[in-house]
Amino acid sequence: MSIKPKLRSLPDRIRQVVLFEIGGLLLITPPFAWLSGVAVGDSLGLLALAALIAALWNGVYNSGFDWIEGRLTGRTADRRPFRLRCVHAAGFEAGLLLLTLPLIMWWTGMGWVEALLADIGLAVAYTVYALLFNLGYDRVFPIAPDAEAPAPSAGPPR
């Protein structure tokens, strides 16, 4: 028998992605521009395009990760343990690094080593941000349990 816990709805997932990407642009663009020497406007354009790529990747990655986790554990994403949240965030950023490295090289004219270092810096910043954002998002917007499914037990009966 396959366990099928409830996943986030499409409108909820869209809200999550939009809030994540807007917050990331506001927090990450200024330090990226300062550290890379790329003008703020150019940095914003680059990071906005990277955010679009990340938004698409976010929906695909999070839905797939949630689906696999749910099938293996019967747990909803908002009940994910801290260690698995770290694995989740790192996996997302590793995939995104592969998608954005060529873009950074093309947009900025950086060599591959400089672009790789810039992309790694972005990945580290966004990994920390993703971990904190998703932890907060799950607290503010928990997944409502199905009416038909029993709520997960908080512990042994008393």
C-alpha cells in the first residue's frame, strides 16, 4: 500500500515561489553587486533572470522532493525534520548551480572560474535563505490535514 500524504496546493506553491524569489532579489542583489563589481542594474537583471530559472526549478524540485518524501515516509513537507531540510536546500542549490553557471558567464563576461565562484557565493547565500525561508513559510502556512486522513500522532497515547 502506498502512502499518499497531502501536498501543497498549486496556489499555495505559487505563493511560496513568488514570496521566495522577491525576498531573495531584495536581500541578495545589493551584496552581489558590491562583491562582484557588476553594476546594480546589471546585477538586478541577471539575478531576476536567475530568479525566473530558480522559480521554475523551485516548483519542479520541491514538488518532486515532496512527492518522494511523502511516498517514503508518509509525512507532509511541513513536518520535514531539520536534517532533511538541510539536504533539501543543498540539493536545490546544487541543481540550480548547474542551470545558472552558463548564464552568469554570458551575462557578466566573467571567466568560468570567476563565474563559478560568484555562483557558489549565490548558492551559499540562497541555501541559507532557502532554509530559513522555507522553515518560516511552513510555520506561517502549514498544510491543512485531509478531513478523511487521521492527523499524525504527536506521540504515544496517554
